[in-house]
Amino acid sequence: MARGRFVSIEGGEGAGKSTQVRRLATTLAARGIEAIVTREPGGSEGAEAIRALLMQGAINRWSAHGETLLFAAARADHVEKVIQPALGIGRWVLCDRFIDSTRAYQGVAGGIDDAAILALHAFGSRGLLPDRTLVLDVPRAVGAARALARDGGAGDRFAVRGTVFHDDVAAAFRRFASAEPDRVRMIDAGRDVDTVTAALLAELADLLP
Ligand SMILES: Nc1ncnc2c1ncn2[C@@H]1O[C@H](COP(=O)(O)OP(=O)(O)O)[C@@H](O)[C@H]1O
Ligand SMILES: [Mg+2]
């Protein structure tokens, strides 16, 4: 049986990741491709428990290093228990955030060395990388307005950081796309949902059976 494809959806707060990951699964299903939708941090029982530790509480609840280790631990469990088994039985896996979010948030915006993050990933998750990473790019103000309309300002430990932090995150994703153009694709997500879904599908064209 052919191994499934692994696709991560990345981008800042309110970019439309959760919306598009579901729509993409429906679109793929219509083409006869069975995909599971999952998310990070979380996606497995253990990783969802770690998610609560990471997303709730005071901004400075964790040291930068401790936080990076928790993300790596959650990801390791998620990869071993959910992602690899699904890929192994030929399912596609659509993941709402993955390693590039850690590289952008804890790395570029948070000051943790990228090589250290990748070393933890090599150990915890056998260095698994997506076949394709789709970055939803929206102007910060658009993402912030969408997130505000969605949850009325009750942001998690990362959403509530300042403009500089979020600008660093956005710049990091653009840098990753330049560095790995084959894997990482930027999508203009400021458009209507149908147009964005079509753009995402177009970026998967070469992976489709
Ligand atoms: N292309 C779009 N145009 C307008 N609103 C959108 C679009 N995509 C998503 N939204 C809305 O914006 C909000 C944030 O989307 P969501 O998918 O939760 O973003 P994320 O998961 O990236 O934080 C939701 O209320 C969603 O319905
Ligand atoms: Mg979301």
C-alpha cells in the first residue's frame, strides 16, 4: 500500500488554518483521498494534555527552553501514536501547525536556536518533515481581526503577544518558504475561503494520485 502524504498548514493567528484544514479534507475526500485532520500542539491523548500546559496560563509560565521541550515532547507522542500509523495505512494527514510553528514561535520570535529545535525534532520525532507545508499568509491586522471576531479577545499564551513577536513569526514563515521552496509554499490567505482552498489544492497538485 502506498504511504499517505503528510501536509502541514501553518501561519499566524486567525489566518484560517483550522478552517482550511477541514475544507481541504472535504475536498480531498471528494477526490477519493481519505485524510485525517489533526493539530498541534496536541493530536494524541498525551499531547493534548501537554497542550493545556502550553496554551493556558501566564505568558511567562514556562522558560523558553522548557516551552520548547514541551512542544517537542507533545510532537513526539503525536507523531508516534497518530501521524506515522495513519501514513502507514495510506491515509493522508493534514496537520494544523507542526515543526515550523516551533521554529517560528520559539525559534525566530522566541530566541531558541533553530539547530537545537531541529536536534530535538530528530530525537523526538525521528526528524519527520511534511511532504508539503502550506503557509497561510495574511496581513497581521486581518489575522488579528479574524481571531478577535472568533474568540472575542480571549487569546491563548501566544495570541496575546505583541506586534513585534507576531511580525517575527510572519517573517520566519516567509524565510522558511524561501529556504525550502519545494516543501514550503506561501498562500495569500486574505482572499475568500473558497479561493484559498483552491489555492491550497493547487499547491498539492504534484502529490495527488
Ligand atoms: N478566508 C477567510 N475570509 C474570512 N474569514 C475567514 C477566512 N478564513 C477563516 N475565516 C474566519 O476567521 C476566523 C479565524 O479562522 P481560523 O480558521 O480559526 O484561523 P486559525 O486557525 O488560523 O487561527 C474564523 O472565525 C473563520 O471563520
Ligand atoms: Mg486554529
